[in-house]
Amino acid sequence: MSGVFEQLLELQEHDTRIDQLRHRRATLPARAELADTEAAQARLEARMAGVRAQRDEHGAHQAALEEQIEASKARRAELEKRMFGGQVSAARDLQAMDEEVRHLARHISDLEDRELEVMELLEPLDGDLQAADVERHSLDARAAQLKGLIAEAEKEIDAELDEELTPRQPLAEGLPPELLRRYEALRTKLGGTGAARLVGNSCSGCHLTLPAMEVDRIKKAPPDAVITCDNCGRILVR
């Protein structure tokens, strides 16, 4: 039976290594940086969505003003053509048309001033969007680089995991089912370590010293007895 307990310790060594590898895989520095980079991408997109909304609003206003300017200019050109083309001869009609042309000129000037104001509002927004494009490209490039680093690291760790998992299976299958179940339950409860060696008077799992009477009792116990640490509850291998 002592061979079974040594086998259990060997299983524990593989499990400890597997846990370490899985932890390393989950906590790769590049993974944390990727999360930060993706968060920065999300913040950038949210910020730029607001800028784009403002830009679209001002852009629509500018387009409406341009449409009004073009319509007013077309009307003025039509009136001037009629006034100077000899199509209208009545003085009253010519005076009315002249007043409308003057009104249109003032209206066009006012519209162009308003358009200029809108263009001044658009300029910094366009600058923000251009700067955001540069930042986005930089973040995208870094995210792609980090994903590549993560994939490479995962590949290496997965290869090491295979080296530990391959011999683990026959070790686990070769243990008495009840002992294996107890070991797995203790591993879950005690942070991954279900079995430990008794070194002198100390448990190598919790590193606490057992009372002398307890150590004496353990030494006198039958070789096939399942002994546990009084301090932490782990299976002790003598």
C-alpha cells in the first residue's frame, strides 16, 4: 500500500504543476495588457461616437445652409437675367425685382456667415476624428501584437500541460477509487494540495509541526492506513 501513497504523491506533483501552468496561462502579462488595450479601444470608440454625432449634426446644418445659399443665388441670377435681359420693362416691376435682388444678397451674406460659423465648429471636430484614427490604428496594432504573443505563450504552456496530463491519467486510474475521490475533494477544499509528505515532525502541505504523540501514532499505524494531518486535513504520506 505504501507504493500507492507514493503514487498519490507523484499524482500530486503533476497536479501542482498543472495548476501552476493553468494559473500562468490565465495570468499572462500580455493578457492583462490586452484587456487594458481593449478597454482603451472601447473608451475611444465611445468618445468618438459623441464627436461623430456632433460632426454629423453640424455637417447636416452646413449642407442645409449650402442648399439655401445655392437656391438664393439661383433666384438672384434668374431675377438679374430678367432685369437685364429686357424681359421686364415696367418700372414698378423692375423696382420690386431690384429690391428682391438686394434682399437676396443680404440673405446670402447672412447664410454664408452662418456657414462659416458652422465650418469653424467642424474644424476641431475633424481634427479630433483624425487624431482618433491615428490612436485607433495604434491600439489596433498593439492589440493584434498582444494577441499574437498570447497565442504563442498559450501554445508553449499547452505543450507543457500535455507533458503533465499524459502521465497523470494512468497514475490517477491506478489509485483506489475511494482514495482518489478523497484526494480530489481535499484538493478542491485546500487550494490544490490534497496529499503531502510527512517530513520529520512536519506536514509539507501546511508546514506545521505535529505533536510528538501524533507523530508516534502515525509511525505505528498500519502501512495501508490513510493518515491525515491534524492541522490541515491533507493525506499524509510517510
